[in-house]
Amino acid sequence: MGAIKTIRDDFFSEPRDDIAAIHLMGSACGDCAEVSLGRPPACPNCQSEALSPLPLGRTGTLYSYTVVRNQPPGDYKGATNPFVPYAVGLVELPEGLRILCRIDAALDALTIGAPLTLSIHPYYQNADGETVLSYSYAATETA
Amino acid sequence: MRDVFISGIGIHAFGRFPDKPYQAMGLEAAKMALDDAGVAWKDIQTAYCARMFLPATSGARILTQMGRTGISIADVEAACASGGVALRQAYMAVAAGFVDVALVLGIEKMPRGFMDPRQLYEDWQIEMGLSQNPIPWAIRARRHMHEFGTTEEQLARVAVKNHRNSVHNPYAMYRKEFTLEQVLASPLVNDPIHLLAVCAPNEGAAAVVVCSKEWAAKSANKPVQIAASVHRIGRYGHFSVPIYSISARQENTHVSEWTANLAYDMAGIEPQDLDVVELQDTDAFCEIEAYEHLGLCPAGEGGRLIDSGDVDIGGRIPVNTSGGLISKGEPVGASHIGQVWEIVTQLRGQAGARQVEGARLGLAHVLGAGGNCAVTVLKT
């Protein structure tokens, strides 16, 4: 698969050699305890710079959603020929934040409150031949 | 602080004008405002130009066509709230006594279709497909439906009302009535938002002359007082474009509610005192939500407010009598000054077939990317 990159570096845990072991990373504020995705330079709630890395769990629930029916403008890296409509939603995590991302689920089965599981997956190959990983949440498969 | 007035207004129709350069469109609106106020270009002591997609120093390029008087002309950008911020700059300059007469121009020329996402989003968000603009509204709409029982028909009814109002506005783009069935049958853009219930980025310009009481008294038309001019951006916990994540633990007052409340305090009024409102209808849900945030109805009651007819012309509090952005289109830089044009026209009693009888107090509200919100309150 060649070298591995991520679509947004500070959102992904390290190391990156085993894709199945990668999870999302957040930051927890040492002063107000609010949690943000990635590594902001200061807490967006209380301006504190006392942030520490927080591994985010793999499960969440669907807070709300929409469906993108037309190919988005600009350098979209998903399927374009033909374009395949997809869902975007807010995923609520037990750590106390909601993440905006794509939702991998049947479009007619999207339900607020539905359980979701993190998916880290190869998304596209960049001009240097590197595989770029993206993240989404997928409908949790029931046993 | 001194009282501040709008003594003249001008507008260039909102629509698509591929063969007309922005310099010509802006000049038309500016000259109309100067004529309406009865002032000459040489009287203007400072000018602000709101625009987002036009080139550097657009304001100076447009306005110096009337002569290089050497005054300060600065472009202002705050996404959909650009016009509100430009107006606020002029308001503060006159209120503080730095100048007596200022010109505010809002203008935009945007291509058809979705806005260029690079203006608002980071590369990775565009690559992932998060950059289509109605997405955040659509997600909020779905949640509002879930929590309050708001229906797709109620959203469609907003579009029906605004398209109906626009028929009487010669400066709107569509000027065409649509039925509830037509709106609901139009393609989904981002569920539950339909194509006929979302605004189109387009082209247009509007201008106002902002001045002191002494200059207002000399106006060629009826002057209107600026009772409040406020701009804020959403605080932590506000769901705005673009975001990575949002807190699930705390939600601060929505920026529209916060900004409007500051404006109500500044003007010394309550929302129920308003006679006419122009508000941000990026899409039909955006309008429903703004009813609640501006205090036109309680939280969760936005869907029922459109059903009640209270926001129709002739109702308790008519909203978007101009046709709103859904019918006029949204030339981002021109949008708020276009709203102010409508409110001034209403307060002067010069709105013709869409006139709100006896309107004396009006509000204009814009909300957009980055959580930018501006509210202007005008009174006779």
C-alpha cells in the first residue's frame, strides 16, 4: 500500500503502521475539562493552554444527519464517476463532544440515536503515491 | 455618542448579470443612494465596501470612478455578515464624530452553483465532502424536527411565503410564486432542504448613506435612524461553518439570539415592538430557527409560527417582505445592505404592494460562516 498519510494529521493516533489500531485523538482541557477533536493551540471554551492528548473511543451515537445529493464543489476525493450520495452527520461521543464527519450507513436507514462505530480507512492516493487515510463512523453491525 | 441616520438608499437588482462588470453595478447602487440622500460624492467623508468574492480594493475601484477625492475607502469582509460589519463601521465613525457623512456599499458577483469551498473550508474538509454549504443547516433542521416536531411542509411554507413576497419586489431574482407541492417536489439538496427552499449565490449591490442628524435633516427623502448596529461571532458551543467538533456538554446562547438581544438592549426595545423583519434565510430552516433566536416566537415554535400566518405581509410580524434570500439570491457582500434597503423602504412607506402598514420599527439580521452574525435595528 506504500507510505501512509492521514487526511488531517492531529486527528489520528500513532503509530500508523497497523490501520486497525488507529483511533481518533482529542484534547482535554486541564482547566474546564471540555474536549476538542485534534490539537487546538488553546481551549476554545476557556482559553487555557493546559491541554492534554485524549484518545477517543470507537463508539458513538448519531446526533443528527443530512444526505449530500450532489457532488460537492472543489477537490472532492470520494466517488465522482458516477457520484454516489452519502450521509454527513454529527456523532456524539461519550467523551462529551460531537464530531462532524461522514456516516457510512444505508441512506434510508439513518436514525437519530443509532449506534455508530469508528472506521479508519484508505480514502485516496495522493500525487506521491501515498495512501491517505480518512475517518468516518459506520452503522454498528448487530450480531 | 451622536444619533446616526440613514439618509439615502440605492440598489442594483439581485440576479445574474454576466455582461456587466462589478464596477458598473456598484456605481449604480452608490449613485442611487447619493441621489436619494441629496448629497454629492464630494460630501462623503469615508466609505466602506462589503464584499467577499471580489478582488482587492473593490470599494475604491468602484467609488473612485466618481472622482479621486482621496477619502478612506476600505473593503470589509465577515462572510454573510459583511454588510452588517461595513454598516457598523460607518455607524461608529458617525456616532463618534469622526465624520458626518459616510457611504456604505455592499456588492458581490458570484458564479452559479455552490460557493467556492476554499473561501470557507480547509483542504481536508473539501476532500472528505464536508464542504457543501447547506450541510450544517440541514443537520440542524433534522435535529429540530426530531426535538420539536417541525415538518418538511413547514419548511416548504417558508419558501412559498418568500417567493410570493418577491413577486412585488422589482429587485429580486426569481419574482415567481411556487406552490407547497412544487417546493416539496423540487430535488433535495441536503435532506430535508429542497432546491426551491435554498438561496442561490448570485450578483447584486446595495448602498446607503450614513450621516449625522444635521445631515439627515437635509435628506432628499425620509431619513431613518439606526437604533442599533451589532456584530458578533459565535462563541464556544456554537455550530458554525467550518467546525471539526462541537461540545456535547454545553451550548452557549446561539449567536443570533445573543446578537439580537444586544441590539434590543441598544435600541431599548423588545422583539414584540418590531413591525417588520428581514432575516437570514440561507434556506427555509434557517428562517424557522431565526424566528426563535430573534424572539419572534418561543424556542421550538418556529414551525408553528410559519403555519400561523403571523409572518405574512398583513400578519403580526411580517418577515422577509422583500422575498428574502430564497427569492432574491444571496450576493454575500450585498446581502445585508439589501435587507437594510428593504427595511428603510418599508419604514418610509414606499414599499408599494408589499408595504407593511404603519411600519415604524424594523430589524435586519444576517448569519453565516464562522458564526458571523450582524443585526441592525432601524426606526423612524
